[in-house]
Amino acid sequence: MFVLVVGAGRVGSSVATSALRAGHTVSVLDEDPLSHERLDVELGSSWEESGGRFTIGTALEMDALTESLLIFAARRDHLRQRIEPALAAGNTVLCDRFTDATFAYQGAGRDFDWHVLTQLERWVQADRQPDLTLWFDVEPAQAAARRAAARQPDRLERMDEAFFERVRAGYARRQSDHPRRIVRIDARGSLASVWAQVEQEVGHRGWW
């Protein structure tokens, strides 16, 4: 089973992922059941790919195509080196961000051509898609407040509210295109209410 957790600024998703790991038997990638695919796209002098984390050094601007090509290059390697072997071994993969997030952030947020992203998706992933994407949805202003209270924002998280309105619309569009796979989780409420929704969506598929 391949489960993806997404949302603007990871609102609620990290808590739900921790709960999934703690409450159920999940074994992926040498007993690390969370497969991170996080891209901090800041072009500069250093380039590091380690454990599924792809980081490009100091902050210089790049266009959306460059950003997308780097994301999908990292994703291809991540699929081959970590995700596919784990799935082939019968493990469950919980992944923080994946192609659904790319369509939301680069496609909608950065106003990049969805047809190009779709072609990259086909080239890189073939038929591989998550079995379930949990989209943790909340208004951008509330998401920004939660992020500010939790940590220092990364480059994309420092974008303005209008950017995150577009990201949110991008997730909604992606869900409309894939309604059976992508589930909206209302992340405005308490952690208990968010977790109850996750339990329901995962449970009714017979995975627990």
C-alpha cells in the first residue's frame, strides 16, 4: 500500500503520519516507514540527495520548468531506489509529498503548464500512483499561522497568501481529476477530528 499525505505547509499531515506509524504495523525502508520526498528548491553551490531528501543550496531564483525538472529527477531516483523496492517487498509506504503536491505547488502555485507536468509524470512514474492521497485542507491564513508557530518557513512556505490560495485550488483540481484516489481531510479542527477522518478513509478501504 502506498499512501501519500499532502497539504499546504504540511498542515496536520505530520501528526496524522506519526499516528499512522504509531498505531499500526508499517515497515518500509529499513524500518523507517516514512519515505520523505521533500524538495527545498534553492539553487546554489551545493546539491545533496540523501535518504529521499533532495536539497539545492543557497537561495537563487529559478523558473518553474527548472524547478519541475529537478523535482522529477529526484522523484525518479527516489522511486527506483526506495519506494518501488519497499512496495515490492510487501511493505506499506507513507510518503510526505509526491506528484500531487507538484501539480498544486508548481502547476497551480507557480502557474506552470499542467500538460508538461502530466508528461513528466508519465515519463518518471509510468503507472505508479499512490493508492490513497490524504489532502489536509485548511484556509491559507490558518495554515500560515500554524506554520509560523511550528518552525521557520522554507522558501516556498514564505510565499504570500495568494500563492497558497492557488495551491489550494490546485489540490482541489487534482482531486477533481482523481476523485477515487485523492481524499480531502478537513484540517481546520482539532487533531482528534482530523485523525478520525483519516481513520475512516483508511479503514473503509479495508487496510486496517
